[in-house]
Amino acid sequence: MGEMDHPKFLSLESQVDARTDSQQLPQNRDSFIMRNWLAVFLLSLFGLYVVVSRSYDLSHEAFLLSSFTQTSTLITADGHGAFPSLIDASIADLAAGLESGLFTSVDLVNAYIARIEEVNPILKAVTEINPDAFSVAAELDAARASGTILGPLHGIPILIKNNIATADRMNNTAGSYALLGAKVSEDSTIAAKLRKAGAIILGKSNLSQWANYRSSNSSNGWSSHGGQVEGAYYPKQDPSGSSSGSGVAVSLGLAAATIGTETDGSIISPSNFNNIVGIKPTVGLTSRYLVIPISEHQDTIGPMASSVKDAAYILSAIAGQDPKDNYTSSIPFPESQGNPDYVSACDFFALRDKRIGVPRNLIVPSPEDTLLIAAFNASLDVLCAAGATIVDDLHLQGFDPELNGTFHESNVIKIDFVSNLKSYFSKLTSNPQNITSLLDMLTFTQSQPELESWPSRDTQSWEAALNLTANGTLSLSTELWTNYTRQVYLSGPLGITGALENYTLDALVFPSYFVSSLPARLGSPVISVPMGSWPADTEVKMNDFGDLVSRAPNIPFGISFFAERFSEEKLIGLAYAFEQRTKVRAGIEPYIKPKTEIRDVVGRRKREEAELGSSEPGDGHTEKEKDDQSVKWQTEDVLLGDL
């Protein structure tokens, strides 16, 4: 099928009847995809399309697929080429500027810190800046000047979530004062891989405290150590979580990309709400060593970026086997061959001849979700126009409520959390509050009500885990295995893998807003890409806690692609092909944006150099300014002895 051939939508009646009993679907469905297109037409010689949905009035602006032209990320610089605009700059843009000498990595660090300082008092996306970022950047600039390039990420500043440990002067607190000042003997594997790839760890992004596993009555993006993260697309916007700060930071260009973590939804959901790309990798593709855990059966570490290709660059750097995390031994790619080339998977034609399933029972809309569903249906038209066949109205039985998938997942997480957290605490080389168990953590939190906002934000998740495990004294290995094998069966043969096999599918797709727990329970990958935003007449809705706006005009939403374990290469191709045909991200503007650009920093540096008459390059900051910044961002000035 060519790019302009008619789309292919198939009802289930037209599919092969070879199904297992677990995949039987309702019959006599009137909704079996008799789609009446108004138009799919060529916009330019480059093959860009405008897709007009016959069932949705695009004047509502909830669906932005008409914004197919990409806004340039380049800012002209008199006589010196062009500087990329940092809110949209790709890793390739930054690498090109570094290699050409247009700017330095030190310039980038200065620019990103300035941008963080502009918006962080309101949005609180970043908990702390790495005080060594300037010196690391200078070393990488010197290496580049001598001809040594460590890879595509050489000299590129990245923020990592504040539950990923680093053996430097930064903290790793999961958002709690209980771990302020605690240290580890070495970098987490993720941090070590980023450094090996030449990335600059710029700082720590804020998060939902303890990765959203403490309270039943808190808000996304809140932590005692970092404050309340807010999204940038509407005042007081719920940023979603738990990788809240990572999502907001990418949305505003506060770093080239960020790293998030996910147990169930914590990368995909903030990506959905913040107009960015997020990849939740297969459990075991990326090492969790020295990352504060929730569940070894579901935790995974992944990239959050402004584009699919940038996320692919980051995933290429952090994926791979690690003897310190035995789950990575399940990676099926021979270690001698290395990981798949995730960047090369970014193929404009990747959707051609692919079969994409739509599991409608994972989409549980309310009446107010009509426009979101219309946007999703129009996105299916885009997939069709790109050469894919849509197999609609699948029913994944493993998601049916009566099968209690949520119950099994909840038990797995409770049991894992108690033992996995204790293992992390045992690796601390400095532990000022002597936190060695979940019970210690509970005691600390409840003894510091002002610092930890207790009991207004409860500790119900911890209490439930402790009750199940008799305060951590029971290992419950039999119960763990029973619940885990059951949830894998429901999410695999009765869910994702069953659908892929029974209907000969390449992938499944659904709105990221309805983040399904099935991929989390199976440990399989998901990638979310921007799809649209809520229209101007959307009624403002608050979150359950009552302090953040969960739905309002301009708040973004995305579309997710998912498939079997270790299918990231395939999913990246599909997501990239959709992204390149829609380019939605550029059409959704934040209500608040930092103003500092790389050209401003370079201009200041050049003026400084001229004033000093120095042949050595400056960096746009005096030594006193840099010292002041380090002091400003150090949180060790909170005296734990006074708690």
C-alpha cells in the first residue's frame, strides 16, 4: 500500500476466526468501522497530510493534526549561523551547534540553569542542580576540542528523576526529607551509562513523593523535599506523575531530555499531560540498580523527550545488561551484538503494511471525553493513511474487572515494596536518619508532620504493605508468586500477547489518557506521543485532592503504542511515523515559558571575553556567580539535626 492509498479498517468479522476462548469478542457490534472520509489530501511535495475527520469538527481545536507544518527551532544569529530554540531543540540540533563551535556545553549548562531559575519558583520541576555541572561540561568541551567524542550525547545536559542515585554532591531523596544527605558508594547504572555516553547530569527533577507510593489522598507531583510540581499548559495544571518534574522540564526545554521511572503509568501519564514523548521500556531492558524501588517485577527506567528520535537516543544510551540487576539477563539480544539501533528505527514509512489493534475495552470514557475519543479516532485515520491496517474493537479479557487484575497487581507491589526498599537502604553508605526499613520510613514521616505533610497526606499505601507482610517480617514468597503469575496470565495470554498472536497484529494503540495497567503488569513496553489538547470551551476540572487542575483548555493528551516485551525498536518506528505526520507538539503553546536562549548566553560570554581581553573562552558567568548558583541549589543547608 502506498502513502496515499485508501485506508484499511477491518471489523472483527473480517478477521481470521482462529481465536482462543480467552479472546472471544461480542458479536453484532454496529460500530464496526464503516468510516466516511471527507478528505485525505496532499499538502506539499514532502508528503505531509491534513486529515479531516468526518465525525469531528476541527474548529474545536482539541485535535491538532491539522498543524502538520513544523515550527523551525532555529533562531538567527547575525553572522554566526543559527541558534536552536531550546524549547524544541533536538539532540541533533544541539550536537551540531557544539560540533560547529557555535556554542559550548558550558554555554548549554548556563542556558538551561537560567531557564530553570525563570520558571521553577512557580512550576517546581527541578529539585536541585548538580554543582559539578559546570566542571563536567568544561571537561567535555575540552575533550571535544581534542577530538574525543563519546557519542551523540557528548556534552548534552540531561535531568534525571530524584530517585536515581548518583555518587556525587547531589541528593537522592524520592522527595522525602528522610533521605536528605543519604549517600551511595557509586552511581546508579543509569547515571553511569549516561556519563559514559558523554551526557551531563544537570540535576534532579522533582517527582510525586516516593514515586506516588505513599498516599491515597495526595496530588501528582507533590513531594516534601521539592514542593508541588505544576504543568505549563494551564495555571495550576496537574502535571500527572510520578515522573512529574521530568515531564514538565522537557515540555519547556529545561534540559535536552530527562529520565523518568515507571511502575504503572509514571512515565506514560506525565508524557500524556505535558505534550512530550515518553518511553516506558520493557522491565529488564534498563537496569534499576541504585534506583529507589517500588516493585522489582514492574519498575523500569526510561527516557522522556520532545521527540521520538531524541527518546531513542537516550534509550540507546541507557539500555543493556547489568550484572547488578538480574532482570536485565532476560534481554534477548546477544551481548556481542549490542542493543537494537533504536535511532535507525525512526522510519517515516514504519507504519506501512502494519496491523494495529484497538482494544476498545481499555478505553473507559465518560461523557465528557467525547472530544478525546474523536481525536483518537482521527488519529487512526492517520495510521491508515500511512499504510497501516486497523483492527478495531478488540476486547482484552484480561482487563475485565471481575478477573481482579488490580487486586493481584496491588499484592505484588505491596510485597515487593517492603523487601526491595530494605535492599536499597542497605546499600547506603551515609544514612543520617538511619532509615533501614519501610517501618522506619513510616515512623519518620509521621514524626515530622510539618515537613512531610502528614496526616493531611496519609501513609495508607505503606500501612497496607506493612499489614500484609506483618511489618515486613513475612516474605510471602508463595503469595507473591501466585499473584504475579496470575497477573502475567491476565495481561499476557488474556491480554496483550494473546491479541497480538490471535489477530496477527504488530502493535496495539489507545489514548495515553487511559493508561492501561496491562503493560505494567506484563512488564512490556509503551511509547506515548502527543496527539492533541483540550479545546477552549473545556470545563475546568480539579483533581480529587482539590489543589490542581486536572482538565482545562490547552492541557495536552497523547496516543500510546504498545506490544510484546522487548519490542521497543518496532514501537519507536510506529510512533515516529505517526509523530512525523502530525507534529502536534509544535501547535500546543505553554502558558508560561522561560525566555533565556542559548544565543543570550553566548552573547554574554563573548562580551565578557571582549571586556577581559582574554584569549581563553569565557562561559557567560563569573566565578562568583557560579559559586552563588551552587549555594542556591544546595539543599544540604536544611539541617537534619534540627528536624
